[in-house]
Amino acid sequence: MISTLRKAGRTLVLAAAMLGPLAAGACRAETPQPSTPVAAAPAAPTETLTIDTARGPVSFRIEIADDDAERERGLMYRTSLAPDAGMLFEWSSPARRAFWMRNTYIPLDIIYIGVNGRIISIAAMTGPFSEEPIPSQGAALGVLEIAGGRAAELGIDIGDQVHHRIFGQ
């Protein structure tokens, strides 16, 4: 019995050691959160972000996540997101980013944006509640989350130009 417990303990320690780097690499880490989902966005100021697509410009009213606490929470626990709404995650320097969908109730399109404001990769229709890391395909200065499927609906694609103050525009 004691031998079995020791083996189980070693297995748990090994599993924790292997999974630790994955959790640390994600942009959002689990933090204490409300136990129930919220339908509406918090009363946060919004800004306009515009993307030049092959079909023409499209605009979103976005919340800004520019500190660790805001980036960790992201759009967790939201049960809806308006078609013209989103959240822009901002960092002071570009780096490869990886997001997950932990505690996220709705599918999202995750748009990774380079320092020059060009879209470098898009993860479309990400699955709710997934803890699988969703990496960027290059160094991102910003990441835009919008309602799942909107990027395809609006013709948003890799290489499109994003206009917002964080990209020096």
C-alpha cells in the first residue's frame, strides 16, 4: 500500500513538472475569479481599432488589457461578445505569445499583431474551455480577441494592417 502511494506521488510530481512550463508559457494564468459567468462586459472604457482588409476597413470597439491582471483575466467568464467588440492585449515589447481558452465560455478568433501593426497569425474559432496553448506564428506586440468566426466573416487575413495607437499610428 505504501509503495503504491509513493509511486502515485512520484507520478503526480512528474506530471506537475511536465505541465508547469505549459501553464507558464500561456499569456493568461488562472487567478481567483467569480464562480459564475457574466454576460456583459465590465464598465471599462473602450477605444476604436480599425483593420484594413481586402474588402475595406472594419472597426471594433475594444477594451484594452495592458497589465498582468487584465491580460490574465481577458475575456474569461463572458457568455457573449458583440460582433463589433473585442479586447486588445498590449505589451511593451514584441515576443512570441500563446493564449488558452481556460474559463472562456465563447469561441474566439485570436489575432496576433506584429510591432508594425500587421497581422502575423490568426487562430480562428478557438474552442471554449481549452487549456491547449495557441501560439503566435511570430513576435506579437498586440493580440486582438474578437467573437469566433468574425475574422472570416469580415475577410480579416494575415498581412492586413491594424490601426491603433499601440502600433505607432
